[in-house]
Amino acid sequence: MSIIMKDYGVVVIVRDEERLIEDCLKAIHDADAVTIVVVVDSRTKDSTFVIARRYTTHVLITDGNRGHLRNVGYERLNLPYVVYIDADNRITPGYMEALRGKMAEDSKLSNVGGAQMQKGGSLLGRLDCEYLNYRRAVGAGGMMYRTEALEDAGGFNNDLNVGEDGELQHRLVDLRWKHGWTGDIFFEHYYADSYKVWLNKMSHGSAAGLDLRGLLRLLASPMMGIHAAWIRKKPSMLWYIPLRSLVILLGPGKKDEYMPS
């Protein structure tokens, strides 16, 4: 019996991810063994490269920011669709096929993601997953993109090391592409501890800097917290959403260096 390859593949960008990468790649393999996986490695100093080669022959060594690494990955993949999986993501069986099914429903969908479930012992990680599911949001990690849409927008911004997914999304919207989300399937997001959750928010979430959008988000956050607490039946959203908005707004942001998960 012949093996039918999918019209989508996976891109994983990494740097010094030896503690996470094997579980990540094993989950991808277990979920869909005939999917091509491209790992783009940025100057790894640990055993990440060696571990990745156990699961795929497509391991590329390059340098640059996260936007550049994501572009290198999908260009090497050269398939109609690409799923970005970060080292701290764990794909569940059926996840990628569910995203592909959503893509088939509308040719103007540029990207689609699913719900997130916390993996690891972080309280703030669990709350962040709850917030993202309330907003029906997901970053590049865990998202399937239509290659046609990526090429239409010129791909990710090569110069961005944080916020590269959000910046791309604004350009896709300007080009009249749509964004999708489904709560019918989920992937796991590993959070080591609450400190790293806040570090991530301060370094990645503040990519836009102290801007009007962030100020408006902060002003609206108490009402969002009330709405989320009611809709999701999670009273913790009352304080988490305003605090999250404040940290993102005031975080200094680390834009000049690729950081491991």
C-alpha cells in the first residue's frame, strides 16, 4: 500500500531546546507520521540538532530573527500549507487534520488555529491558555498558514524577533485575508513555571511598545475580565486579564536576540 503524503508540513524553529524538542517532535510523529517536518535551528549550542535529526532529515542551520527562521522553514517546505509548531507545543492526534478541514471551508482563510491546553505546573500558564481560548487566539506556534497568503503578504518580517506573528496578521487583514479558530480540537502548550510566563509576556508581548492600542487594551481590560469570567466560568479572569494587559504594555521587550522557549 502506498503512503499518501499530505499537502501540509510542519516547521519547528529552535535554539537550545534540548529539554523540549524530543517530546515536541515525537508528538508530531505520533499525530501524523507522513507529514514532512522541517526544523530550523538558530546557532544551537546544546544537543537540539542531534535530537532533531532522529526525527527528520530536514534540519537547517541558519541565523537571524524569529521572522526569518519562520520564512526559511516554509520556503524549504514548499507545500500549500504549513503548520508552525514551537518546541513548547505538543500536538494532539487529529489536530492538524482539523485545521486542514477548516482551511478547506473558505479559500480566503489565511491561517487557522485551535484551542490551547496547559501542560506543566504553572498557574499563570493555565490562566494564559484560558485567556487565549476566550479570545479565540493563537500565535504562530500551533497555527496552520496558507502558503499563498504568506507569499501574498511577503512572509514574516525578517527583522522581527518578537511579535512577528501579530505584525504579519495585521498585514494579512489589510490584504483582506481572514483568520480562523476552532475550539473543537486542542494542542498542549508547555509552561515550566509562572515566572517564565511573565518573562514571555514582557519580552514577546510588548513588541508593539507603549502604543495607543496597548493603552486602549488596558482601559478595556476590566470589562474584558468581567466578560471572560462570565463566559468561561473562571473568576480568576477578573484579575488576570487586567494584570496581563498591564505587563504587556509596560514590559521592556527583548527584540534583539532569539530566546529559547
